Amino acid sequence: MGGMVYTSLDTTKLSTAECYGLALCELGREHPEIVALTADLAKSTKIGMFGKEFPDRFYNLGIAEQNMFGVAAGLAKNGLVAFASTFAIFAAARSLDQIHTDIAYMNVPVKIIGTHAGTSFGQAGSTHHCLIDLSVMRSLPNFTVINPCDGAETFHAVKAAYDIPGPVYIRINRGFDQVIYPNVQDVPFEWDKATTMKEGNDLTIIACGSCVFESMQASRMMKADADLGVRVLNMHTIKPIDKEAIIKAIDETGVIVTAEDHVTQGGLGSAVAEVIAEYGKPCKFKMLGHDNSFSTIGLQEDLLAMAGIDANGICNTVSELIGVDFDTELSWADEY
Amino acid sequence: MPADYKPFDKQEWLRLEKKANDLRHLTVQTVSWGGSGHIGGGMSALDALTILYHRFMKLDPNDPDWPDRDRFVLSKGHAAIAYAPVLVDYGYMPESELRIFNLTGAKIGMHLDCNKVKGCDVSTGSLGHGLSLGVGIALAARQNKKDYMVYVMTGDGELNEGSNWEAAMSAAQFKLSNVVVLVDNNKLMIDGEVKDEMNIEPVDEKFRTFGFDVLRIDGHNMKELNDAIEKAIANHQNGGTKPTAIIMDTVKGEGIDFIAGDYTWHYGSFSDEMFEKAHASLDAYYQKRVARAEKEG
């Protein structure tokens, strides 16, 4: 990629949002029509990095998210490409009417980066967690929806968002994600194709965001404990979803488990289920996530465990699904 | 201002009255073609629409996306029953499109889709969105080094939506003197009178407090409309730093005597007999308007 100067050292030291900020600054240097907007979250979402470099192309709307998205749509309808950032929940919930009518319906290039997604704002609790955005945003016509798995992949997703026509929604986590790609130059990111993180033909875990790392851990554990070949698909793009990769998984593995830091109603699992149902071939299937429930206050790793979407939880589900016992007392920490 | 801008004399006033009358009749005709429509709030908006499109806005119907054009946002999107006739009459789309208003598959309907209706700058319908869009469009003028005006028409009941006031704050914060909000203050909403349901008065004071230059006028008086819009444009051209709000005191259903001022005529349809009465009422109303222009012009 042109202009990429970051090393493995850089990405391991950067929060996911900082990777977003760096990508946006790079885009800003290449494309003068890019503008950026936030609603008093320039620092938290890291869109402020763009604001520092391009103060004349940056707007802080104050604590007024609905107005921010309307203003972004007005800019985008008149030749600008608008990146807008707030916490994911204040985009997908508070501002949905503006996103629906001003952005999706008008089909304008507003690129929404919702930060602090899933349970990543752990101790802030359910008012600041966002477990509904994948369902909401993927139901909007014209939108592309992406949930990268770490900072380096976020960098690529943000760069891709500029090239993808029309509106884009990217959900990213607060703080530091587990590093899956230490070197941003080695991310095999094609925005409309799932990435195969691990090969295997016994079953497939399809995951996005935080759950990609957990699924890779689970895959290692099941290989070590029961010699199971567990394929892991990183379905970073939930819409349009990579049907081909899902159908291949049905044909080659016959068992699919989905994992997402999101409710199981309408998100990644539902998107995969739609493909399975339409394909019509029998396939063992289980959706993991927050099942019709709000999250609670706590550290994200605890909240993932409580929802059964950490590595141990995923192993337990697979065990029930295919009738194989794992010794889940194995220390998966050794797998780091 | 358009290149052929003329002083507002009696001749100009009468020209605008004639155009407004034609558009009122065409709006009633559109209700007939579509079978029903938001007739009340359409008629209260029509004088402002007429003077904007036929006196002030820089536009080219042959080039709807002309980057230097002035922009218009119908935040009270349901007034499309009056706005669509304005656009069709202006030459953006053929009358045949208006004849199928609201029918299945039509490009033009109850709330306009800017991706289908030429000359329509943004899609509206959900209330409380237009001023935010207008702020974005005005900021785009800065980014693109253009100098156009952005006119946003809101309803008065619509101002109950809090998003308007988020947008108003930002218009003032960003010193968008090219933004002109026109409040169609017809004092009625679907369920009754604004003052009884959720009062927005003193609406002029509210906008003033939010950082606007505010003018309050009779929204059915072409001279007052002219002077207010001229003042707003002059404010922008002379380096003003505030957006302008023009509070237009209007009457819902203006010109059609049997619906004027009646909140139950937010939306409706006419019988054949009522259409005849409506056109007759508009003719009589036009005579009064001409008489005023003749006397005061």
C-alpha cells in the first residue's frame, strides 16, 4: 500500500482507534475532499488526529450526534467524503433516523466509525456498550458493514471505506485489541472476502471483531486436545457477507459456529444463518453472542466469558454440538 | 442573486403574485391527480417557495447539479404537494411526472426523493432533519470555495423536534451567514394548535437566543418576504457572521376559504365539488392579492 510506513512495533503499541486515526490521516493527505466530524469525542475516538493535521476539514459538533450525522450527509451530498465518529451506540441507536434517511436513503459517502463497540467499554456498562449495531446497520440499504478484528485490520478497513462507494459503517473496540496481525503490511484484507485465519475440515467457526482472537484460541485448543481441524473464518465484513466462504464451510466441514460480541438477534450469526438456510444443505449450526440480553459492568474479557464467547465458551459449545469432550482446564494461556 | 435581478417594484410584485396564483392552482390540481395531499401546509408554504424560486435563487433547470446553484431544503418534507409543482413548473421535470403524483412507481410523491426528483437537493420527510442538512451543505460551500445561499424551510410544529436546536446551535457556531431558515409558522399541527399541544413561541426569541438574526413577517405578503430575504442575502454578502431566521406568520390552507386555518386539513382529499370550490376560492383570493399589490406596490 502506498504511504504505509508502520512497522510491527508500531501496531503492537497502538490502540485500535489510533490505527483508525493514522489511516484517516493518510487518506486525508491523499484525498483533499475528505472531511471529518465528531460529537465531542475527538480524543476518545481518535478522529481528533485528523483534526490536528487538517483543522480546516474537521468539525466538532458538540454533544449532538443527530445533528452531526445530518451535517455529514449535507457535506457528502455536495462533493465531500465525510468520516464521522462517535461511540457505536450513539450512532446506531441515538442517530438512527438521521443515518436511515439522510445517509442510507440519499446514498451519500458518509463513513461512520463507531468506536467502543461490543462490550469493549467494559466498566461503562450497558448504556455505553453496543450490542445492536450490526443488526441495525446491516438492515439499512446501501450500507457496507465491517467489524475488524484488531488495529492492523482496522487500518485496512478504514482505507477501504474510502474506496467503497456509498455509506460505510465500521465498528471498532475501545482500547487495545489482542494483536492478531503484528505487522500492518501483512494483513491479507480484501474488504468483501472473509479471511481464513486457520484451516480445518472438521468444523468452522465464523467470527468477527473481538471473537476472532477467541476463535483462533479455541481452534488451537481443540487441535491440541482432540486433534480437531477447526477452520476459523474472520468475517470482518458482515454486509455484503462472503456467501462463497460460508457455502464452502458447509460443504467441507458440515458444522458451523458463529461468535460475535453482539446480540445473537440479527448480527453476524443471523447473516450466516440466512446463507445456510437459503443454501438448503443440512448443517449443524450454533450462534454464540449475547442472547437477547444486555451486558453488565465488568472487564471485557470477563464479559466475553460470561456470554460464552471466549475461547473456553466456544470450546464448550462445540463440545455439546458435536459430542466431543475437551479438557477445557487446559491452560489456554499457554497458547499466547 | 440571479443575474437578471430587478428591484421589487409594482410590476415585479404583480409578476410574483401571478406566479404564486398559478402555483396554488397547480398544487390543488396535483391533489386532484394524486387523490389526496398535505394541502394545508402546502398552501401556507407557497408564497415563500414562489419568491425563492422566481426571484432569489440562482438555478439552472437544465443543469440541476450546477455546483454554484443556491440550495433549498424542504425540512417540512410533507409540503412536497406544493414543492413538486414548483419544481415541475420551473422546468426540472415534465408535467407528466406530476400527473402521476403519489401513484405506484411515480418519481414524485408525498415526500421527495432527491435521487429521483431533479432539482430537489435533499430527501426529506422525517421532521427535524433539514437544518442539519442545510448546515452541512453550507459548510460544503466553504470546503468547495463556492458562494451559494442555503434556504431551509421548516414547519412550526416541526420545531418541537430537538434536533432542530442542535442544528441551530451549529449554524451559529460555524457563523453560517449563508444559511436562511424560513419558519412556516402556520400555528397548526396534526392534532391541533401548536400553542395548545407543544408551544414553540416565542419562536423569534428562541432563534435570536440561538445566535440568529431574526426577522418576523407576514408570510403571505410578497413585499415583506422580499425585504426579509433581501436583508438576509445582504447580511451574508456584507460579511455578516450570523445565520438568519425568517419567521413567516402564515395560515394553513391559505387561499382556500373552506380549509384555511382548520387544523383538520393537514392532509386530505377533495370531492369534485370541493375542487371547483377550491379553484374558485383561489381566484377570489388572487384578486385580493392583486388589489394589495396595486395599492401598496
